[in-house]
Amino acid sequence: MDLFRTKSIEQSLSDTEEPEFKLKRTLTALDLTVFGVGVIIGAGIFTLTGAVAQANAGPGVVFSFVLAAVCCGLAALCYAEFASTVPVSGSAYTFSYATLGELIAWIIGWDLLLEMMLGASVVAQGWASYFETFLDQIGITWPSGIGYGDTFNLPAFLLVVILTALVAYGIKESLRVNLVLVGLKVFIVLFVIIAGIQFIDTDNYKPFVPPAESVEGGGETLHTPLLQLITGSPQAYGVMGIIFAASLVFFAYIGFDVVATTAEEAANPQKDLPRGIIGSLVICTILYVAVALVITGMVKYSEIDPAAALANAFVAQGRDGYATLISAGAVAGLTTVVMTLIIGAIRVTFAMCRDNLLPRSFAHVTPSTGTPLRITIAIGVLVALVASLTPIGKLEEMVNIGTLTAFALVSLAVPILRKRRPDLKRSFQVPFSPVLPWLSAAICVFLMLNLTVETWLRFLVWMALGFAIYFFYGYKNSRVGRGVAEAGQRV
């Protein structure tokens, strides 16, 4: 049993030319950057910033964002090298198939599906909350029993259905809508920063890093970060609080890797993909740090309302109209996040189906739209049902652990491919390899260890399900394994 058989890069590139499975190359560097900003700026900036500052890090949440950004930045360099070298749908899944082998590729693909499908569902529920809040602020009451927190969340369901239909119609059309909504979202974020500066009280920054406090109920093993459980010192604030907060605000950055899933649809992938990935990450890091400084300056960290931090910060200053505008921006902002995560999940599944690790019949591209219609509908239905029927709660951490696992494996794959295929043309290269890729992987693992025991247990269940599917279907039906794509050839 060869679990680490690889698929040659040449074969991966050749697969993109098969008429039945060929996607349209229409995306520019601007499209990709907007795509990245569209998915990164969302729930993190509108809700997570205040909640984490209040409970875990105080104003020091700024350092948490920087630490998470360093982790993502190093991973982004690795993604950029791979995406420009192997411009094929599937992102980290495709990259690892060519370097680490089929089993690792399956694990990464399965993790990415966890990230994107569950992430889209979580954000759709958050969108429903902001949508109903916005309607209330303009005098419209949403019917009770079919809204956020109810047995059936109709707004979340309708949002996913509409976005799925748009994505099925065409990727370029989807990104035109995305461009408009991202423009509105960035305007709202800049408005929050500029308008909030005048209400900053520097006394609220004291202390900037609150002294460490023991967490009440620290004996609740399931809710304790794994590393703190091992060291026996569960605490909030202080240095450990900032590090734990970094593992949480990491959720705010999830999305730049989705840009890599559209590699096969980029008009000039060798140049545009690195620009799109790194550009979107830099823009969003600057905005996150600025918003964190504003909100912790407007309201004492201990008094921040974690439910709607930005909006309520302005309400506390007597600016209710600003709060309405922020809610509108959140509705637009979260819409783009859900749409982009759905697109990413579709592209990863498309790559796995084309390799027959999942049923290949799903990967057929509809000629009229240039999109894989069957996969689009299947992903859309699953996300809509999870978003509307499941009380997801705190499963954002599940999204984080799946993403960090993928980031770590991609980082390790860069020096491996450098060694195995030095002949490949690389229009972008990670500097100081292999040191930076190794550092990227180490930081990812460190942040994973700062997630809770409960998250690790759920992740193990998810991985067990993935292994069952792989060994009962994927391994036996894999195109590489069956000799369709240069069986057993190693790069």
C-alpha cells in the first residue's frame, strides 16, 4: 500500500487542459486582491476584535493580530511560491499532492473543506444576526421563529442559496458583485477608524497589556487551551492571554489562502497570484490593527460589549446613526466572506473530484457557465443546511485548527519541492528557504497548541471521518493509484 504516491506537476497542469474539466482564465491581480480582501475582512473585524480584547488580551489584542499576521504572512509566502509554480485549482491540496504524497494531500484537502464549508456556515449565521439588527434599526421587524437563534434560520438559508446561484452563474460575475460589496465594506472600516479617533481616551490604554489573571473554572479541561493544560497555567491577559488571543483572532485572517484555490482561473498566475495573496494580507493587517486601537481606545477593554463591539462603541458615545451605518457595512462585509468561502470550497472539491479521490462525475464543468455546476449545488446545499439548522456556537476554533494544519503542511512542502524539483520555473520564491518555511510551520503548530482541548477532540473526530472516506473510496479509486496519471511516479 503506497499512501505517499505523488502526482507529477506536469500531470496536474495537463489536467487543466481537459475540455470537460477546464476552467476559464479570466481573473486579474486586482480581482484576486479584491477576492482576498473580500473574504478576510468580515466577522473578525466586526465582532471578534472587541470580544477577544474584552475576554483575553485587553488593548494588547493589537499584538495578537500582529502575531497572527506574522503566521499568515510566512504561510502566504509559501502559498505564493506554490501558486505561481503550480497554477492549478485546489490550493494546498494540489501543492501537497506533488510533494508530500496522496495521503497528506487528502488530509489537507479535508482540512480545507472543514475551513471553508464550516467557515461559510458560521459567517452566514453571523450575517443573519447583523441583518436582523440592521432591519430593526431602520424600523423593520423580522418575523419571530425563523431568524437568528431559532430552529430554522431563514435569512442565513436564503443568503447561501442566492450566493450559490450567483457563483454557479460564473466566477467573473460573482467577483463583480464582490468588488462592489468589498468597496462598501472597506469604506465602512475606514469610516470606523477615522470617526472613532476623535473619541479615543488614552487612559483606556492603561495598562496596554493587563496583568495576567487565572481563568475562573480553569479546571474545566475541555475549555482549556491544550498548551496551558500541559503547563498547568490557564490564564487570561498577560503574555499567555495575548498568545491565546492570537490563536483566536487567526480566524479573522482566514481567507487569503482561498485566493490560491482560484489559481486555474487567473489570467497570469505566475505574477498575479503572489500579488493577490500578499497584497490582500497586508491591506487587511493594517486595517485590523487600526480598528483594534480605535475600539480599545474608545471603550475600556473590560467594558466592551463582545456581541456587537464596533456598533455599541459608537452607541456609548451617543452616535446611534454611526451604529446603523456599521451594521449595514457588516451585512455587506459578511456577504462577501460567505460567497468567497463557498467558491473556495467548490474549487478544492473540484480538484479532489478530478483526481477521483471523490466521485469524478461531480467535476464536470458546464460549458455555458464555465463552472462545476454539480459541485456548486452540492456545496451550496450543505452550507445552507448547516447555516440554517445547526447551532454552531463556538466552532470558529474548528475552522482555525483545520486551516493551521494546512498552513503547516504547505510550509513544510516548499523546501521539499525545492529539493526534488530544482528545475521548475518559480516566478516567486520564498526568501531564506528553508528557514522561513520551517519557522512558518513551527508558528502554526504553536498556535494550534493554544486551541482548546474540546477543539482538538472535535478535530480528531473530523479527521477520523476523513480517513474512513479515503481508505474506503479514495485510495482504491484514485487516478494516480489506478495508473491513469503516471501511477506511482515520484517528482
